[in-house]
Amino acid sequence: MTGWTGGERAVGDIAPTLAYYTDKVLFDEVWARPGLSRRDRSLATMSALVTLGAMDQLTFHLGYARDNGVTEEELIETITHLAFYTGWPRAMAAVAAARAAFAD
């Protein structure tokens, strides 16, 4: 998926360098590396975001994970599994983020 412009749209007006790294390095290069599928990268990323409690970014990545072939059932199961490792409050917040992401 080269040509990503989400960073530019999100922060390009105030943080053009961050937008560049988001679009050109993270999404155009890192996400395209052959070592993991986009699906697996999505699961790893959403797991990290749940662990960090980064719900704003998680909402985006839950939708992105669906675009990359992860089912809603798999996402909820991953969040349930993570509850035992990251804590109940983070899992509960992640489920709320999933509800919002799935409603779109």
C-alpha cells in the first residue's frame, strides 16, 4: 500500500516531518516489509496499542486490521486474551474502542 497519506491528512499542517515519517517510512516501508503479513502486523500493532492504553490510535488500527483481513471476532478475542496480560481496564477501554470502530 504505497502512497499512504494518512499522516499528511492527520498532522501535516502542524507537524510535516512527523507526517512524512508516518506516511513514507512507517506505512510505505515498514508495513510493506516481507517478514510479516499486513494481517500479522495489524495484530501485533493493536496488541501494542492495547498494552499502552493508546485508545485514539487503537480505534484507527482496529479498522485498519479489518482492512488487512483480521475479523472482528479475532480482534475481540485478542483483546480478551490481552486482558490477562495488560489489565482489565485497558481491555475494557479497548472493547469500547472496538465498538466505535466496528460501528463505522
